[in-house]
Amino acid sequence: MLIKHGTVLPEPGLKGASYLSGWNSITDLERRSLAKQLDEAGWTFFYMAGQVKTSAFGFDKEKRMRTAVRRAIRDARLQKCNCLEIDQVKTKSFLGLPYVSVFAHSRQIQNGKAFRGR
């Protein structure tokens, strides 16, 4: 789960690590626990329809992954969402060139029931 840096949360105690510029990887909660905390606080954890699928080729495993995730974040930003839930990561190769595919959904964390993308 990646959350845009500066996203207001009802419980400021979430632990995360900077993953990409402006986005933090949540390291202390799984999705269900986060959704439960948000619900108990009266907040909404929107799930955007339409899966985001991105890929990146290259021999450097870490760079390949970051490129694919960066592309998925771009799609979350286009939907004006402040969260990205990575559903699945697949690593394969094509003609000897390794690639990674990232499957994700944009999410929005906010106080209130009506979607307010920012």
C-alpha cells in the first residue's frame, strides 16, 4: 500500500517508509486493518474501479520495479487519488529480457462519504 506524502489521516501513527518521491509505503498495517481503522474513525477508503496495469523492462531488478510502480502512481494521480494498493506483481522475461508487471488499484483516503479527489 502506497500513500501520497502529506495525506491527512485520522490516526497519525501509521508507520511508513519513503518509497518514491512523494509516496510512502505503509509498513505496519495490511489493507484490511487500515480500512477498519478508517471506518471506525468515520472516514472513507474509496476503491476505484478499473485495475491499473503497468510494466517495465530491464536487467536491474530494483530499477525495473520502481519504474513500473512509478507508472502506476502516475495513473493514481490522474484519478486524483492519494493512495495506491498494489494487488499483484509478476516477473517474467520476453526473448531473454526480464520485465515486471504491476497490477494495482487507485484508492482515496478521506474524511467524508462523497469523493473529493485532490
